[in-house]
Amino acid sequence: MNERILGFIVAINKKNKQLIYNSDRMRALILRVDWLFFNLFALYLNHDVFYLMLKQEFQFDLPEHLIAYTPCEKRTDSRLLVINPDKQSINHHHFYELTDFVQPNDCLIFNNTKVIPARLFGMRESGGKVEVLIERVIGLARESANKTQKQTCLAQVRASNSPKAGVKIKIADDFWLEVTGRQDSFYVLENKSEDDLMMLIEKYGDMPLPPYIQRKAEDIDKERYQTVYAKERGAVAAPTAGLHFDEALLKKIKDKGIQHDFVTLHVGAGTFLPLRVDNINDHKMHSEWFSVSESVVELVNRTKKNGGRVIAVGTTSVRCLESASKDGTINVAQGETDIFIYPGYQFQSVDGLITNFHLSESTLMMLVSAFAGKEFIKTAYQEAIQNEYRFFSYGDSMFMENCLSKTVYKKPNLMESRT
């Protein structure tokens, strides 16, 4: 009976949230009152309390001139904001000083995904310009597969009107992609050419710069919107924390005796999608392919045993390591991950993080807030803004240690099963 009553309240609550409020402040207030009532009733029924966290809590104002539209002349010349949540300290440095903050018993975990030139331009069969942003290629390469096997991709498609199934798009006046359907927010496109789709993308595609870099991709982006250690093709966005490393810094790290290894997570275009819900517990995280090898597991375990820190280079490396970890143990893993990390999450493997500055109200802003504390991250961001740090993909970076918060936010199974 209690479950039925609680389920009824959840249904009423969900219906209420579908109302449209003109004021963000009023919407937030209504949601808080709504969830207060829900939690009081949950306590009465001896249910776990459901903690409400709103995306507005991760909002900050950024002057437009602080968005980095181009990279630094030299990778390691970017600035480095070093923050310590326990000491509440914030210090200003440059990235070439990184080795001053990493010790020989620490290890660095990089993401070796390689950005593909995923932005394609073409025309409908019936006329009209079309822009295609590949999310991922599905199916074996043509040279290793049966020629009759379908090779498809998931993509965002920008056109004068939404293309329907059966619509054909000619790319670069060379090959055809046919719309066969939809999968979540992406179109499913079938390669009608006998040539390998990845090869065609490499031949005709432009580098997929983020939407906030409002310019066309240039030749310099082929080099600089790619890490120097990129290896595994498949990302449509760069693991940007790694863009600050050059060969000289990697050698300096090695010479100091700091070990490193590589995970792979193919960053998808979903990393730039805004949250479309106010309550972050209602957000459906995008899925990305990842891989954590046995050598990474061994290095992480050895580092922990020796009292060192596991330092993730970028939030994508964090998501890899944490996706492969459970109850304080990391395991070899490969597959899809939709892990969503926000304040209250208890980190299993990662002790330190090198990361860029992230978009307001983004899931990555929530991840770093979980790592170093929400209020402290807000303070650090304001410090960066006041000191004219450059933001986002081509911007400056941060180095932080994990805030060992004991506060746990639980999400009841009842809420997990909601649709």
C-alpha cells in the first residue's frame, strides 16, 4: 500500500513539473516546495530521502571575451589554477609548472582517443544544403567486412527542415548517406558507398569545433584540437585537458619518475548538450564507449598501494576510471558508460584531476563540483574570471585534489524506475 501511495505522489509530482513557469527563480522555488512535501511523506513511509539538486546551483556568468576561440601559441603556456579543497587554497601558475605538483609515486591517466574530422557538408538529393556532425560510426570497416554489410553512423543533421527516413544526402559531391531513422536525439545514416565510411570522413570532414567556438575550422585545428598522444580514432570532441601537454612536458614527467598510462573514451557531441531539466536527478546522461586495460588497473592498484595519487587528465579519464570501479576496486572494463557524477558521488579510484574550465550548468561543472566541493568550485571559478583566465576547450586549466566529503546523497530505486 505504501509503495502505491508513494508512486501516486511521484506521478502527481511529475505532472506538476511539466507546467511552464516564466521565472527560473519561481520554478526553482516551486520545485523545492514540491520536493520538500515529497520527502516529508517519504520519511513518514520510512523511505530514503530524495535530495533535490537544481541545475541553477551550477550557474555562473562568464564575460564573452574570456571564451578562448584559439589555442595558445605554445601548448604549455596556458595558465594553471591550482586549488586545494581541504586547505581552501587557490594559486596561480602556468601549465609548464605541472611537475611541481605531481610526485614520483603519483600516476597520470590520459585519454588517448583521437578526434575524427566529423563535420561533413553536403546537399539533399532534392536540393538544399545539409550539415552532418557524426557522433559515431557503427559497423566494421569496409576493408575487413563483407561488402554487402550495412555500415551506418549516428549523427546530428542540420538542414532547412528535418529529414525523414529515405532522404539521401550527397557529401562533398562524392558519396551518399541515407537517413534510415532516429535513435534518441541522433539520426541514423547509412553509408551507400562501397568505400569505408571512416576513410571518407577522414578525407572530406572538418574538425568538429565546439559550438561556442563560432568560427570555421582551420588548418591549425587539425593539430591543436588533438592531443599529441591521440591514437584511437572515434571522438568527435577533444579530451581538452590533454591539449596542454607537449612532448617536452611528457618527457619531463617521465624523467621525474612519474608513471602514466592510457584509457580510451570516445567523446561524443552529447558532451555539449545542455540539461533540459531543472532537477539534475531527472537528467538522462549520454552514452559513450570506453575502455580500461589491465595495465591501467595494475598501475592504479600499484599507485594506491605505494601511497601515491591517481591523477586523471580530464573528466573523460575520470569517467573511464570510475565506470570501471566498484566498492573501491577497479577492474578491466570495456563498453558503454553513461555515468553521471554530481555532488554526493563517492569517488572510487581518482585522487587528483587536471581539467579545463567548463560551461555553466553543464554535467562537467557538476563533476568537478563533486570532486572539489560545489561552493569551493564556485569560488575558484570567480577567482579565474577576476584574473582573466581563458575558458573552455582552448582555454586554461585547473589542477585539484579530491574533496573527501562524507555527505552522501541517495537516489531511491523508486525514482530510478520513473519514466
